Amino acid sequence: MITDDRIRAMHAEMTEWRRDLHAHPELGFEEHRTSDFVARKLEEFGLEVHRGLAGTGVVGVLQAGRGGNQAIGLRADMDALPIEEANQVAYRSTVPGKMHACGHDGHTTMLLGAAKYLAETRNFSGTAYFIFQPAEETKGGGREMVRDGLFERFPMSAVYGMHNWPGVPVGTVAVHDGPVMASMDTFEIQVRGLGSHAAMPHMGRDPIVAAANLVSTIQTVASRLVPATDAVVVSITQFHAGDAWNVIPETALIRGTVRTLSAAIRDQVEPALRRMCEGLATAYGIAMDFSYHPGYPVTVNTAEETAFAREVAATVVGRENVRGDLAPSMGAEDFAFMLQERPGCYIWLGNGPADGGRVLHSPNYDFNDEILPIGVAYWAALVERALPAG
Ligand code: NI
């Protein structure tokens, strides 16, 4: 499918890089080896290299043609997950309890491949920034790079991202108009009652009954508060209380997460949860201490850049293999912070079958090395078309 001989010729070398990174996974903000690997390769390819953004982040700068005025950014994430790898491949994780279970080893490799290709061919005019960010998984490395002055130090008119997608065939790209990934927030509710003998509940204030009622009431956020046509997920993921058969405890602890596909809906959920806590606290005569922690915003693709990304993808995989009919994911992505600052588009690159547990964040997942050249061809075409040589 990839007709460019130079990209095809890089396939074996890129597979080696990817498997080396896979064997040496590092968690968010600890990507020291990975960051060194990336920086050294970029220097080898002849790019100007900036290290230390958000700690372990790296930006490579490549200018070609008439130089600097026009610029775009391409972004990859580098971190792994705290999962024990189940795969028995030769290049399996050498670090107990850590693995590249989301394919960021592949993302890093594809962006390195694109840097190498574009540094050799230089068939564009302007500046391409290669952004390697730390800590995509929950710690917001993308947000930290923005705070560290990513877009001031490296002025660019648009920024692009991609993620491999299990269950989407190899050679297929999915492009979403507007929201592509959900917002992700977390909350915690400390229910404080009054402990008592289990046989004499009237002597105390039972936090378990109140907390159980709260869990039920929270289900009405999705079913009664938000229009049925808008997406929202509120999941209670932890409920801790008590440790005896015959004691009503003093406290119960509830934790959960909120996902939405629009900022307007996201803004409604926190006050609704707070109202429910206050109301039930009054009703049961106990305290409910509510705290809400904003995580990642909704990842929203902008119209012009999305149309452009779709055209570019069509040149790489063929128009019939560019899908626009997939629903957004309720998972989250910290590329959202970059898209809040600059227009751009985040695409899904088909990783092949998802059977046998080969899904993101699974101990059985593995990035599919077959798609490395496709990702490189997309990145290269994006730069060559966004910054056409005169
Ligand atoms: Ni990921």
C-alpha cells in the first residue's frame, strides 16, 4: 500500500526501534531512557533538538525550503502503563509491572520515522515541529508541555496527533469531525455519619444507607439531567465502608469518574453532583464532603484541519479506507490541551483485530508493527501538503 520506497525501506529499522522501546517501558514523567533514545535519533537525523519540556519532553525542529514562516506540529506520546505484560514475545517488557499497553512505543517510533524521512527528503517549505510528550496516561504531560511554553517557544499554526486503534483494520484511518475523545474528571465523596451497634442503628447515623442512596441518585445525571442525545458517563468506581459484621461504621468513601463529549455538558455535572450530596446530607442528617477534580478536556478536532487531515489520509490509504462513521470514544486523551491552544486534528490509525484481548490497556495488547509505514506516510504527507515546497 505504501508506495514510497524510502518509507518501505525504513520498516525493518523502525520495527527494531519499536521493539526496543517496547522492551523498556517507562511510566509518565519517568521517560528518561525513552527521551534519550528520541533525542539522540533526532540529532542523528540532523534536527535541532530541545529537551526538558515538562521534564522528559522533547521537541525536534526541522526547517526546509524557504524556511520559517509557516509551521505545524506533529505530536506523539512516550509513556507506558503499570501493567504486567502477558505477551510472550521476544521483545516483551523487561520491567516487571510496566508495559507499553497503549502503543505509545509505536507512536514514538512513527514520529521518529517521519522525522528521519522528512530530514532526508526535505520536500517541503517551512518548519515542522516533532513533539514527543511525556505522561499521556492520567498525569497530563500534554498540559505540562503547554504550560512550559510549547506554543510560545515553537510557534505553529496547527497541531496534529494520532492514536493506533485496535478493532479498526490495518490500512484504515478514522477521522472524526468535532469531538473524538471524551473529557475525564474524577470526584470523591466522604460520607461522615455516626457509628453505632448494628442492632441499634437509631443510635447513630448510618453512612452506608446514605451513600448507597447517593450512588442510586447519581445515576439520574445521565438519565434525567442531560439530554438523551448528549453523551455523559458517571461511574462510581470505588465504595469503601465498614470492616465488621456487627458495627455500623462512621464513614463511607465513594469515588468515581465523569466522561462527556462537550464542555457545556461537562460544566453541568459538577454542580449536579454537589446538589445531590448537599440534599442527601440534609435528608439523612449526616455530612457529605464532595470534591471534584478536573482531568482532561474533551478532545475536539477543528473543522478546517480535520478536512485537511481527511484529504491527506486519503492520499495515503485511499479514500475508501478513510472512515468518518465511527462514534467518538468515551476514553480521554491529553492531546485535548494542545487542541485548546491551536487548531488541529487527532486521528485513529487502524491497528488490526482486537480479538484475544488485544485492546488498549490490556496485558495482551501489542502495537502492530505492520502499521509503522502507514503512520510515517501520513505524517510525511501532512507536512508536505501543509507546507508545500514552492
Ligand atoms: Ni494511548
